[in-house]
Amino acid sequence: MSFNVLIVDDSGSMRAVIKKIITISGFHMDNCHEAGNGREALTLLEDHWVDVIISDINMPEINGLELLDALKRNETLKEIPVIMITTEGSEERMKEAFARGAKGFIKKPFLPEQIRKVLYDVIGVGEDGRYEENPRNDDELDF
């Protein structure tokens, strides 16, 4: 199974690094979209579906925290998991990001294994990148 990813960072070189590290990590990525800030990300999301967003916090126009707020207000986009990726590793900043809806937090610099684990955790797939089967008994179904 492959996933569509949106990388939001005001540095084109950092977007390229993140994309490369995701590829190296073995994460199954189908389409990788890029945006230079939250405003560009919201515009891109009008025409493209993504399974996960990886966003920097500090960006011009609409920063990562403001992007979280905008996503939360949108019925269609509010369920897309967002991972914040930043050099800021303060406890307060992490708490603020999670309070605004972030599902994961990665501090720069990071290793490919770290980003793969966080991606799989927030998307809800197993170590092999596949959705795990639910060992539910068919007698428990209510339809």
C-alpha cells in the first residue's frame, strides 16, 4: 500500500531532504506534494487528496500551527494526520502542536527510521506499511 504525502516547509532544500529521507526510510509513498507555507498547502489540498501532512512550524504567511487550526475547521480535511517537523523541540511547543491537532512530532535532525515509525504510527499501519487485520469474529457484527 502506498500513501500520498504533503510536505510543507518554506525551504525548498529542506522539502527535498525530507522527501529523500522518507524514500530512504522504506515508507511506501505514492505521490509527494510540496508547499512552501500553510497557505500554499491549503490551496493544494483543494485539488489533491493526501494521507498525511508533514509540516514545519515556522513559515511565512500561514505557519504550521495556523495550518493545524485551518485544517481543524475544515470538515473534509480535519481527519488528515499532521506530523510537525522542526528544530524547535521545546516541551511547550510540542504541547501546543498536539493541542492544535498534530498527531506526531519529529525534531530535526532525524533518521530515516524515526520518520518511518512516526509516519506508520499516525497513519495506523504496521511495521510492514500495511493495515493490520482486525481479528474480529463475524458473529460480533451488528449488520
